[in-house]
Amino acid sequence: MLNENFFKTLTILYVENDLELKTEFSSILNKFFKKVFIANDAKEALIIFNQCNKDNITIDVIVSESQFDDFSGLDLLTKIRTFDKNLPFIFFTESNDIDLLLESLRQDVTAYFMKPLNLDEVLKKVQEVCLTKKQEDEITDSQNEVEDYLNIINKVAVVFIFDVEGNIVYINDFLRELVKCEDEDIIGFNYRIIFHPDMATSILDEQWRVLQSKEKWQGKSKYITKSGAAFFSNCTIIPVLDEVTQELRKFISVNFLTTKEESEKREYKKKVLFNLQETKRVNKVAQQKIDELEHMLERYKGYENVVEYFNKQKVSNIEQYSELQKLENKLKAGRRRFEQLTFGVNDKINKISILTADMRDSEEKASKKIVKVSEEIKIREAYILKIKDEIKEKSLKIKDLEDVVKHRTEQLVEKKG
């Protein structure tokens, strides 16, 4: 099952010269991965890889066709291995070239796929190798961290190791410096040799009994240097067991000095250790924030295109506004013509009324005139209604245009904000 959240943390370099396959595969990769670099051949891929190194961009996996002219996929793999021995590198190939396969394996190719490709299988393999690489990196980081801690402990604590017989097999630099002796003076001897004679035998016997029961022993200890001086410590002895048989293998003794001077020194070292841990924690949090910001920046990729689009819309809106003003002027002219026409009609009606009053003596003639005038009035009224409909339609268009202009303006204000 593909882990899409994990893929979103990865950057891939995809190298392919088959246009159809590249188009199909790259569209899928862009949906899954945080960042996708695409190269048409191995030379271009090497240039992209080197530039990413300069820009501190980590490429997590390379997926490449194996066959190119002049500079092959195998040449690319060889060059990459000079920079990174563990970077996951996956080959695609159309041939069953055994020599190519063997040489790829010698160069530590991670996986090998024959065309035609099953994209799901390729993505599963990419996920598998990247997860493995991540786990290996985490183990390496943990080992480095443990090594840092051990180095600090080596500077602030007395450490020695003795076997199941009680013979010392290791002493650290701090102990060597304190007792002022050579390794041959201590290593190979029973660990009780470094305890001060004042240490009661009963305490040492009880200590040994506890250790033989595979339990940890803790207590105060007094040691003696080669010159006969004494020093005191808070001692912890830990039994180490065989992972399979659970039998005792050895014992590790860790001692923190209890003199005032050494206590102050130890406290200082503890602060150093804390600062180291805190620095690593802060760096980890900072890296997470960087990754989150990079992911957010990906979301705003192409913002300049959006700005260009809105600038074009702004120009279009200005042109539409100009057209709107022209329509308003035409509407005003139409209203003036309507008022003039209405005035003319009213004037004619008045005249007809006067003529009707004057011509009552001739009913037939007046009736004919009235019919004619009535028909003319109906035509005028129909024309007036038509003009009113046109005015209403244009008014609606003007309102729609005003809404569009208002909406576009609000969009521009929001984007600028």
C-alpha cells in the first residue's frame, strides 16, 4: 500500500528520453512527490544533481532509463556513486543485457525494471528503498548521537569493564588519568585491584553476589591511585547478557566522582550534554519547519502567473468599464429621444383633440380622422413599448456589468491584501 504522506516528503530525479512514457510517468510523479526534477538524458540529469547539491537540495531517489547516447545511465550511476554510495538509484531498460545488469550491480544499483513498466510496482519499490534509506539514516544519526554521548560520558565519568571472572578488560581515559598508570598495570587484573583497601570486603562480596544474580549494583565506592591517593564515586555496575543465551558476558562500571571539584566539572559536562541534546532538538524542529515552509511554497508555485492573470483581468475590466460608459451614454440619448417622442405624441394628441372639437359638424369626416389618428397612436404606443423594453433590457445589462466590475474589483483587492 502506497503511503502518500511519505511520498510528499521525497524529492525525485526522473531521467527518460521516451516522450510518451515521460509524459505519462511524470504526471503521476508530480501527484505523489514533494518535488520532481525531470531530465531528458543522463548528462542533463548529472547537471541537475550537481546543481541541487550546490543549492542544498536533497534528492532522495533517482529513477532513470539505462540507455542513452554518448553518456549512458550506467555512466550517470557511476558518477552519482562518487558523491553518494547509498542514494537509491533505479534503472529502467528495454534489453536483457546481462553485462549491463552485472555492471549496474557492481555500481550498487538499487533496483532494475524491464519495460513495459508497471507503474504501481515501480512506486512500491521507490517507497520501499526510500523507507529503508530513511531508516538507515536514522540509525546512523542515532549511532552518531550515542557516540557523542559516550564521548561526553568518557570525559565526565570513570568507566571500566571487567569479564565474568572479574578481570578488567577495558578502562577509559578518565580512569587512566586519575590512577596515573599504564594499561598493563590494570588490564588483566581483578577489578578489586583499583578499590581502596578501606573498602570493606563484605561490601565487595555483596557487590559480586548481586552482579552474579544478573542485577545492577549501585553504591558509594572508594578507589586508590598508583600514588596511593584516594578518590570517591557514585558507582553503578551493569551486567551485560548474551542476547541468545541470556548468560553473563561482562560488567560495565560507570562512576561519577563526588569531590567538589569533580562534581562541578561533572555538572558542567551535564550542561554541555543538555545543550547538545537541546541543539539537536532545536535543529530537528527547525528542519521540520523548513520542510513545512518548502511544502507551503510549493502550494504557491506559479503565483506570478496568477498575478499576470489578474493584471490581464484588470485591463479587461477597464475596457469593459469603458464599454459600459458608452452604453450609458447611448441609454441617456435613448431617454432623450423617448422624451422628445413622448412630447411630440402628446402635442399631436392635443392637436387632434382641437381638430375633433372643430370638426364635430362633420361626423363622418371626423370619425375617419379619429380612426386614422387612433391607429397612429397605437403605432406610436407600440413603438414606445418597444423602446421601453429595449431600455429595460439595456438597464439589466448595465446592472450585470456593474456587478461584474464590482466582483472583479473585490477579487483584486483581496489578492493585493
